[in-house]
Amino acid sequence: MIIDNDSPLNIIRRGTEGIYSEAELAAKLASNRPLRIKLGMDPTAPDIHLGHSVVLREMRQFQNLGHQAILIIGDYTARIGDPTGRDTTRPILSEQAIHANAQTYLEQAGKILDTAPGKLEVRHNSEWLSKLSFADVLNLTGQITVQQMLHRENFALRIKDGREIMVSEFMYPLMQAYDSVVIKADVELGGTDQTFNCLMGRELMSKMGLEKQVVLVMPLLVGLDGHEKMSKSRGNTIALTDSPDDMFGKVMSIPDALMPNYFQLLTLLPTDRIRSLLDSNTTHPREAKDTLARVIVEGYHGSQAANAASAEFRRRFAEKQLPTDLETKTVAEPTIHLSKLIVEIGFAASNGEAKRLIQQGGVSWAGEKITDPQAAVEIPDQTPVILQVGKRRVCQIVRG
């Protein structure tokens, strides 16, 4: 539901970082025809996170205004991997991994997009890219110059630093641009890190005699660390598949300085309401963040789950109580290195990560903070011991 009562252009403009060009977008919106709104997503990981949701939510706004969403699953471009923001070449994914990830992307994108017939068209770019002959590829490369490619910042930096660039990486923006040609996109959406790729689509459409797509770029959502963009590789994400309690707790953990960005990009609350929530003279920052977390969780899990997650968070952290559904993990060894234990129960992905958590003071055993990454702990025969890793992960350990 769109909460602000405003013109279509103003609704679309909300939260955007740049529109190329706004005059062209206004003309397209005034044409009184359903526009074809393109968003490409390469299935390079199994989960979509709130960073991805920013452009998906913008696509939903277009759907709400009567336009058609075209979701491009980049099962072919994923074989190269988008070089955006990379200082090294991406590893090649297997076809099996790409296919499995693509399935989860469709399921998760459906949490945001209107999937009704006529509202969403899903395409895989292998449909057309896999059919290009070598002559076709040469014809495409003849439309773009090397100088244009070198305008891309990360390519220029890698050349300056003597780091390699594969010729296949030069092809990626061209492949993404060709997607726009094939589907005759009116608008392409992307994050600010996709600006170069999306503008390449405008260039190629013009060279091939088509009306140029409008490019609309959205700000990048900063991750839980408060510094880097939300990215699974940085471990600072909130996944759409997170449980209500995990999602709520992660939102509550963001630095206060991120709240304006999160309210603007992840909610449809009216601007005046957001301004009031962010004014410390009218709303305490903790209450503002509680509202933010409840609105976000409600969007994916419903109001009942959001309210329950809020109550559970308040009970655990404001009242310093253990969770009502405290999980029990069984360990066979009587003595075990704490870092190994943390990995075994799934609270860290690797020994290195577990040791960093311990060194940073984020691990407590039986109520005592442990900071020695080499520490070993004893597992009693009968009495469960509480292990807490960070603010949200806690369980009781028993010998079995």
C-alpha cells in the first residue's frame, strides 16, 4: 500500500539517488501506457537480503502504479559474475549452484513483488545470451569502445594497481545492456553501484535504434556494521528468510545514525511520520528503532509476529532475561575448544570467525565473558551451561 498521497513521479522519486533522466521518466509516465520496468538479479548466493529489497520495493511501487515488472534472473551473466565493486575476478559458479540460487530468488522476491498474472514477467537471460553466435558477440562488442569500459572506476583502479582484469569482465556490462535490448525496457532499476551497467543499456539501445531506457538508481543500504554496504560476503546482512526474532534483533542492533536511511528505503511510512520518529524531542531513539524494526518485520512475517518479536526483544534485553524458547545443543566431548564449539553449534561459519568473536568480547560461557581465542571449556555431565555469542545467539549446552 502506498501511504503518501502524491503524484506518480514524486512516489517514484522518493528515496532515489539518481534518475537518467527525470524529464524522460516524466514523459514515459505521462504516456498512459504500462511501462516495462526491468530489474536484473544474478543468483550468486542463496539468500536475498534487505539490501536487495530496496530496488525490489521500488519495482513494487511501479507495479502499484499499473506498470509491468520484468525480473531478469541472470543465470547466464552469473557465469561471469558482475565485477562491480570488485578488486579481483569473481570465482565461477557451477550451473547447479546457479539454478538452486535462482529458485530461492524467485521465492524470496515474491515476498515483495506482486506476482499476479500480468503484473510480473520473469525471464532468464540464458534464453537469449546462450543463443548468440560468435559473430553476434563481435557485433555487440563493436558498439562499445574500450575507452568507455575504462571509465568504470574499479577497472581503472585495477589497471593502476597492476591487478588483472579478464576480458570476460568487460563483457558483463554489455551482456546486461543486451538484456535491456531484448526485453525493450522502458526503465531499468539498480543500486548506485550498478549505474555504469545500467547506463550501458541506454547506450546500446540507442545504437540499436530503440528508445533509450530511463535509468533509476537507488542508494546502497548500509549493513549492520554501520560502514560497508549490506553484503553477504561482509557478514552484515539481514536476510528476507531470517526469523521474526532474528530480523527484529538485527534491526535493533543498527547504529542510530542509520535509522533515517532505513526508514526511507525500507518502509512506506509518510515523510512527516518519519520526521517525528527521528526527532529525539518527540520520540526516544529506542522507541523509534522499535517502530522501525516492527514495520520491517511486519512486511515479511505479519503484524502478530512483529509484535511478538518486539515483546520478546524487550523481555530479553531490557529485562535481561533468557529467551522463552532457549535451544539446547548436545556436545559429546567433556572438554572442547570454545571456538570449535561455536562452529559446531552453528553460531559461526569458521574457526577464524569464532576466534574473532571471542577476541572482540562477544562470547560468554556460564555468564562469564571469555576473551582468550584458545580457551577450552568443560561440559558438565548433568547441568546445562548457557553459551551466548553476540546479543542475539544464545543456547544451553549439555553433554550427550
